[in-house]
Amino acid sequence: MNRILLACFITVISTYLAHTQPGYDYSQPFLATSQLGFRENSPKEVVFYAGKEVNTVPDKIPFFVTYVGYRLPREQKKVPKEWKIPGNVFRYPINTYLEPYTKDVKTAQHKDALFVGVLKKVTTNWGVFWKGDFSDFETPGNYQIENEYGFTAPFQIADKVYDRLQRGYLEYLFTQRSGVEIPGIRPEENADDARLDIDSTYYMPVAGGWNNAGDWRKWLFLTLPNLDALGQIVQFGHLAFKEKALEEIDWGNRYYHHMITDKGQVYEDVGGGINRAGDYNSSWWNENHPGVTASGDTDFDNIPMNGIERQVRTNYNPLVQYQFVRHQALASTLLKGAQKNNALVLADRAWKFAVSQPDDQRTIFVAQKLLASIELFIAGSPSVSTSTIENIAEELLSRQHRVKKSLQGYFMEKNNTDAYRSIAFSVEPALALLRLVEANISELSTINQKAKQAVINYVDNYLLADAQTNPYQLPPYGVYLTPPYQESQQFRKTVDGRFVRTFIHIFSDKPIPHGINQVFLQQGYLMARAGKKLQKKDWQQAAERILNWSMGYNPYGLCLFTGVGFKHPIPASFMNYKIPSAAMNGFIGTPDDQPYIETRNLVEWSTQEAWDVPYTYAIGLISYLD
């Protein structure tokens, strides 16, 4: 973006932000950092936006870490002498930035400053702001950061700071339970689920399970990954949460185990309305997202078999089928007794059905098939051989884009029709290959080494390489061979003639846009997990920076997780606004690929909707940090 365009952008965005609701008045200077906080040895960054003061602020500004509730002294030029009563607890000025610091603070020598750093002005493709680093400050406690113009929200430094996310996630899942009353959240509803969409006389015992996004639809493709995140809490989480995580796995599995037929087909979801015609070949949302193919959700009467039930969507979906295998096989390694046996038996049955069904071999199916085969093999099923795993892995590896002197390491769709992009499962191909490396199957040493190099290539030469193009070091949303609506939205061109965006494109022929908080968090999850396995500390630090972005270290200073932090967008769920501890879709991109999230009192589902998958990936991210 040239300087003229940059100046225009700053003017336009400043004008827009100045007219938002008072609580989000970005014409005033503000400081932003993670509102959750930091581990002692984590990377710690703070950013300052000058608002209407942008042309008067110096290039370097000192910032100070202080305890919460402290405030470094200001000059009080406008205070009447008779008002200065000794011991008066009110601290003037009211609007802090209207009066300068006292002389000793200006020289960065005040005794109440626990840490002093410098905010340095940077001019970027996202505008002008000031960045500072306080990673060297590692003392546990509760803090704020201030400069002459404002304060951050409070944050903590603590060894167990991420336990708060585990607690919030368990709370979120519990409030998503369907078919039972959740006091203070939702009444008993849909306790009578459901009948087949292809046979209105055939009823199925599928009450229960989890809703998604606060609504009444019980998608499998978005809720099955909860089993993985819960399993990570069981393995790596705080001892206080392990029993609760196992309880939630049991709750979810009761529903999942009723959604598979005797032949082994796994049905897609339960929801209201009339299912629209079409299957995964014709009716998916954009960017490898099955989306909604029912005409709407409707509440029902909790009376079974009276004809007023919701519908089980019976379309065959290879994504859901292989996800079921993967997550049930994984769950079987964590559970005991009958639950363990049932999960493994059903995973095996679903696998046999899946491999008997042809599909179009899109990359998301290949990646899920590899993940399913590895987990089933590890769980002890005789239905998967090492040669099967090797063949699937070779197919996936053949789809990785490898060139010299350009962005590379990302994956392609079959026959190179486009680069692989996904709203909900952006790193599944690389994650599948990482799982192969982790499994360390002795008979597959050669393919394991290939998989390891593929993961390194993906992270170093794709995620982290393109992250250098933006000031927050966010990985890219995706690569495009033929960008849609190029006349209306911008794409960055790669050396080998392809295109890339940090944020999702908003103009599309299919339902879109969609916030991509979960894309960044899954990228962070991959880097944390791979960094732990391959001993790459810089990958893990990059993952934590992504987490900090979601926790408030972003150009809007907003935390995207309710129940954590202090300043959020308005969270939205389709049926219920009482959901605690939810994660939101997050930022989309403007046509010129700048971050945007709705901050007024209106609701835009694309950025504010509560969703399962950002939370599941956040749990994965924190589980694999050293």
C-alpha cells in the first residue's frame, strides 16, 4: 500500500471509529495488551494508538508497569489551591491524558514504576502506532501499564494464568448441553429429539449432546473437536478440571453414539426446519465449511413421538465420518471400561463404512482420513495397517506446494485447482502430518521424516514467513490461485504469481464472510504442539503472541473471549445471550485486508457470534506450551 493509500486509510478508519459508541471511542488514545495476562517467561507486548493525538505524540514514549490501582502523578495546573486538602483520595485530572506527568515521571524515575519501557513509533500497512515490549518483567502479580495518555486494562502475570481458559471452556460446554435445564442459562428444551429427515415415522434417541454457538443445532463437525480439547485437559490440565472434562466427554459421547447407524454411517446433525436439498458436493458454505443446510431452527415441545420433533440430517459427509473415527478412537485411549470399549467399537465401525464410500478426495477429507487412521491404529484397531497410513500420508504430502524463493509449504486442493483454505479447519493437513510424527510408528520411519520436514516447511516458510507482512505477526488466512472479485478487494501477490490475504476475503459467491479467530488460534495450536515436539521455542512464542491477539493485544483493544478480560465486542448467539465464557468469531478483513470487528450496538454474526472451535483450539494451544 503506497503512502497516499495509507493516509487515506488512516483518515477513513479514524473517522469511522470516532463515530462508534462512546465505550469504544477510538478517537481517544488507548493502550492495549493481553487482558488475560502472561506466564512469567512468555513474550509480553503492549501497543499504543494515539487517536486524534497521532500528529502530536513523540516518536518514543516511556511506558510504566504499575500495580493495579496505582497511578503515577500528574501536574495539577487547573486545581484550585483551596481544593488541595491533604489526604483527599480523589486523583485529579479526571481525563488523565489532559495533564502531563510530573517532572520525575517524565524522566522515568518515579519510585512506583515497577518496570519502565519505551513505546516506539512504527508506520505500517495497518496505520501508525507505537509498540513496546516488557518480556523481561517476570514478577508474578496483578498489573496495569500506563503512559502519559492512558492505561491498559488490568492483567496478571502468573505461572497458571491459562487455567482460567480451561475453567471457562468447561463452563461454556456445560451451558451448551441440550435436552436438560441449565439454570440461569436455558430451560429444558429439545428433550424429545428427533426423527429422520428421510422418514418422518422413524424416531431416534438422540436427545442430549451439545448445541453449537448458543443455538439449538447439534452439528457434529463443529462439536466433535470438543472431545480432543477435553482430552487435552484430562492429560495436561489442572487436576481440579480433569474429572469435569471426563464427565463432559461422557455427556457428549452419549449423543454421538446414537448418531451412527448399525451399518456405520455417521449422521451429520440434528436441527429444526426442513433440510435443503443437496449434499457435501453442492450445498457447503464457502472455504471447506459444511455450514447450514437446514432452513432454520425451531423450538419444540419436549414430548417424544408426537410428530413435533426436529430432524436428523442423514446426508453422508466424509468430513464428519472421519472426524467421528478420529475423535472416538482418541477418546477410547482416555476412557475406561464400557465407555472405552464402546468408543473403539464405534470408531472401527465408522472407519469400515467410510472406506467403503467413494468421495471426491478434497484435501480436507484426505487430512481427516489420515488423522482417523492414525488414531485408530494407536487405539489398537486391527482395521488399519501401516501401509494404509503410509498411502494416505503420501497422498497428502503430494499436495504440499514446494517452490524456491517464494511463499511455500501450504497445501493444495486435488489437481491443484486452488490452495487449501478452511474457515474452521485451516491447518488440518499439517496437523495430520504432525500427528504422524508424534505417533512415531517404527515401520514408517521414512514417511515420518517426510512428514516432519513438511511440518517445518509449513510453519517456517508459510505461516511465519507471511506473518512478517503485518505488524502483529499474524499468519495468513490463505493463498489463492484466482482471487475472487479482485476489482473490489486486495490480495498480496507472491513471487510465484499467487495471492494471499491475512484476513478472509469478504466478497464471495457463497455465504461469507466469517470471522477467523479460530483460524489464527488453530495456527497457534499447531505451532505450540509442533514446537513442543520438535523443540522449537520460537514457534511456541509465536503461538502465544496469537493467543495475546485474541486476548486484547489488537488494534481495537478487545478481548475475544467473554468471561476473560474486561473489554469485549458484544457477544452474540443465535438463541441465547446468557452464555458465559464464550469465544467469538473475531476479525474479518476489510476489502484492503485490514482487521475489522463490529463495535457498535448492532450485531454482525460474522464477527460476534459465539462458536465452539476458537475455544477448542485455544485449549489445544495452551496444552502444548512448555
